[in-house]
Amino acid sequence: MQRFLMRRFFLMIITLFAVSMIIFVMARVSGDPRNLLLDEMATDEQWELLGKELGLDKPYYQQYAIFMGGVLQGDFGVSLQQDRPVMEIISERVVPTLQLGGAAFLLALIVGIPLGVLSAVKRGSILDQVGRAVALIGQAAPSFWLGIMFIFIFAVGLDLVPPSGRYEWNSFILPTITLAWGGFLAGSLRLMRSAMLDTLDSEYVKLARAKGLSTRSIIWKHAFRNALIPPLTLAGVSMPAILTGSITTELVFAWPGMGQLAVQALFAADYPLIQGLTIMFTLGYVFVALLVDVLYAYIDPRIRYT
Amino acid sequence: MTDVSAFAPPQPVWVRAFRAVLRWRRPVLIIPVLILTSVVVAGITADWISPHHPEKGVLVDRLSPPFWSGEITELKTVVPGSPLQKTNVTVDQITEHDAKRIDPDVAVGSQITVVTRPEGTTKYLLGTDHLGRDLLTRIIHGARISLVMAALTLLVGGTMGTVLGLTAGWYGGWIDEAVMRLVDIILALPLILIALVLVVALGPSFQLIVGIMAIAIWPLFTRVTRGEVLRVKTADYVALARVSGAGTLRIMFVHILPGITNSVIVVATLLVGVVILLEAALSFLGAGVPKPTPAWGLMLSEGRDYIAKAWWISTFPGLAIFLTVLSLNLFGDWLRDALDPRLRQLE
């Protein structure tokens, strides 16, 4: 267990290091920041002075150390566009993103797991067909397209919910469904179904049947618990889709979160901001991955010893 | 439950044959294959079959709806006003100046029927976008872009991943360890954000996007290839090849590679959809191929601002992505079951 966790933790550190390197190198490749901060009239002395101030006169490894020192203290510099500390801008956006992500994750679990189990238990039934259709759509339709279609049908056409923004509870409905369906729901449903089929076919479930236990008890007590393991790993595997989904969903619904901010920063070429956002997103990303690994190792003892 | 079938007469041969065909040939697969074929044909022949120019629009014909849509008219009250002061005109009002262009005899205070959306024409089968460009033409050209990008990405990423997987699996030891740790790291990176950072830093370009997507997918090839090599490595024919004096490279590429091609093909097929979706997401976010290239994701994002007025701009490119990826997934699933059922665990 400890060896496994150490390994995952080590991987997390390397990932963070790699991302910080990429960001640092890109910042240098994209050009001298002085071109943005100074105008053409600036004298050579001003140029040199600002270079000293920004630490551009030092060798690259020292610049990287200074950059990392700032990052570790939560200092990502100042946004070019808004002229405020990047950290301040990001901290205003964290809560909406977490709310939307959490709601979508819950919805995906609440719909995906029971539907997956029932699809497996009643294979070939109408419910199974519905589950298959839901999963196929979720895997093939871009989540941003689903979102736009939802806005067109339910907000513009039927006028049931607000088309965008984050206001009353009903403004959460469309973004949550969009993010859940396009991200985690399809995967959790499909995996839950196949895992359930596997366990229902296993020896110990057959033994439970032979003992004369009730079907309900067999499904929920014996098979379900073991079938939960594969879908859990999915949370780790489908992180890229969830991340992409949360950025595009926020953009579609004008949701005031970090994803929308990232796209705005992209269009404004606000480098410090997008840099800070990337680091924050990466932190969240690797943290979730680590959490999943720990949970996985906790539930499935076989993992701890490999 | 009593087994009735044991007592019933056997079913006629043709019924059993039909059932077998249904079970094994999957007639449902005809639709996805048809869709995929038309997407490929559209991509190849885009320049000849497109009715209009993909990037030059006719501004007068902007926001024209699909051909089956009817005219939408509204009754508006005429209010005084010149073209310069339109600010205090509500939705159900029209200025005298504008109304005079429809009907020169109209008086202030009377009501007039105004066409708010023209009829669809067969000139633009799926309608036009906000710049008067034909949607059908752009979707056909978008098919080419999606296919070319997906093909290049899979070629670059697939080759890289397969070669690394072969090497890691064959040599084992520290090479294997190094390659597989690299795989773990790449898979742990939030690549969509790194793509955004790279595009901001280097500017959007075709090569950059393909490069980023290739980096995102090669680890998946490496994982599968490596696993397959480990399985095939101990086969008798590999040992015999070595006894007969074949070199390492020859064994790897002539003896082992053909044995694992099926798996690589299945992985590639299942990934085409993933790559198309990734490319669409990147261009939707503004980090894909630069405008005015008719990429599906880009068209979708352009139509977003017009969703209330012109639903077709976003709907059709999205439908194109959806149907293509859906067909690819169904086809890939079938191919996997047919060629290599063991890969099921890939999900």
C-alpha cells in the first residue's frame, strides 16, 4: 500500500514539475515580456532596468527558480489585461467551477450507476436500450454542442430555464446535465454495466444463488460492491474529458468559472493569467487523480500489493 | 422453467440462417458504414461537389435558413424615426424610414407586416451563416479538415506509440521502465490546458494542433503494443526466428509487428472519434485551426451567438461531428469484437 501510494505521489510531483517547465519554457519562447510592457519610445536604460526588475538578466535556471518560488507562494504575477494579481482573479472563480463540477459528478453517479446496474440485470430490456442510447450519445456528441442544443430547446424555445449565467437554482440545470452527460455519465454507465455483468457471472454470485438468497440481496450485496471498482478507476481515466467538458460547458453557458476565464485569457493573450490557471487546474487534476488512486487501493486490496 | 424448445419442431433452416446473419453480420452496422463512407467521400471530393465557396460568403444572403423553412413574419407598428436614431424602437415597432422601404405608402401609427426571417432556398440547402457562407459547403470542407487532422495525428502518434511500445516490450528492463513512466506522466497531464498555453505562445497552426494531439494519444498505443509484445514475445515462432539467425530489428518488425497489427488497428479506429472530438473542442475554444478555415468546431462556436436567431449554424456542424463520431464508435466496437475481443478491457 505504502509503496503504491509513494509511487503515485512521486508521479504527481513529476507531473507538476513537467507542467511548470512547459509553462516556463513557453513564456520565454513566446517573446520578451518587455515588448508588451514598454512602448517603442523606451530608452535602452529603461529596457535594461525593467529587465533587471523582472530578473531577465539572470541565467535561465535562476529565472526558473524565481518563477517556481513565486508559484509555491501562490504568486502567479499580475494579469496583463485586468492589472490585478492573478491569484486574486482566480480565487473569485474557484467556487462556481467546483459547484458545477460537483453537481455534474453527483448527477452522473446518481443516474449512471443505477442505470448501469439495472441494464446489466435486465439485459436486453427497454431500460438497457435506453442506457445504451444515453451512453452512445454521451460518448459521441461534443458536450458544447449538447449545451447549445439544450439552450436552443429549453431556454430559447420553451423558455423553461435561463439560457446562461449563474443565478437562481434553475440556472444550474442545463450546465449540470451538459457536463454530466458529455463527461462522466456515459463512461460510468457503460463500465458499471459491464462490471456488473462480469460479477453476476462469477462463481461467488452463483454460490449465493445456490444458497437460495433473494435476487435483491445478490444484486446489491454481493455483485454491486465488487462491480463498483472498475467505474471508480474511470474517474481517473476520464479526467481529460471532464476537464475539456468543464471548460467548454462554462464557455457555452457563460458560467463565471475558471474555464471561462481561461478562454478569455486565451483571447486576450493574457499570459500570466493563463499560466496561473493552468497551474491551478493541474493541481486540481492531479489531486483528484491521487484521491482516486488512494480510494481505489482502499477498496480493492489487490492493488496494494502490486 | 420448462424448456419448451426441446419438444417443439426445429425451426426451418432459413430462419436459423437469418438469425445467424442478424447475429454476426450486424445489419445495423450498414448505417454507420454508409455515414462514414459519405464523410470520407465528401472529404476527398470537397472541391468538386461543394455548391459554393467554403470561405467567401455572399453578405446579402446572410442567415438564410435551411431550404425547408418557411418565412417568418411579424406585425410591427410604424413609429417615426430616421435610420440614425433607432435606439428607442422596441421589438414590435419599426421606424418610418425602414417601413417606407417595404411599402412607400405606409403611415406612422399603422401596422405593417415585416419579414423577420426569409424563406429558405434550395440555393443554400442547409442555410448560410452570419457571413453568408453556405453551411453545406463548409460542412463538406470541414469533413476534409477533420479527416486529414485525425489521419495525420493517428499516423504520427500511432507510429511513435507503436515503436516505443515495441521497444519497451521487447527490451524490458530500464528501457521498459523509462518508457512506461513517460506514458504515466503524459496521461497525467491536463493536455487541453497545455494546448491552450502552447497556442497562445506559438500562435495557432495546423502542425501545432496535430503535434499536440499526437502527443496526447501516443501513450495509448504504447500501452497496448507493449502488452501485446509481452504476450507474443514467448511464442514459438519468435524463438524459431531467433534460432534461424534473424536480427533484433528483423524480429521486431517482421515477426512481432504483424502479429499485433490487429490490436493497433482496433486502437486506432477507436481513437479516431476521440481525436475528432478533441480537435473540435480545441477549435471551439479558439485554439484550433485559424479562421476562416471551415473546421466543424469553429463553425459551431461561430453559430453560438446566433442560436436564438439562426439555430442551423450551430446545429448542423454539431450533427456532423456527432454522426461521424457515433459511426466511428459503433464501427470500432464491432471491429474490436471481430478482430480482438481481448481489447474490451481498454474501455
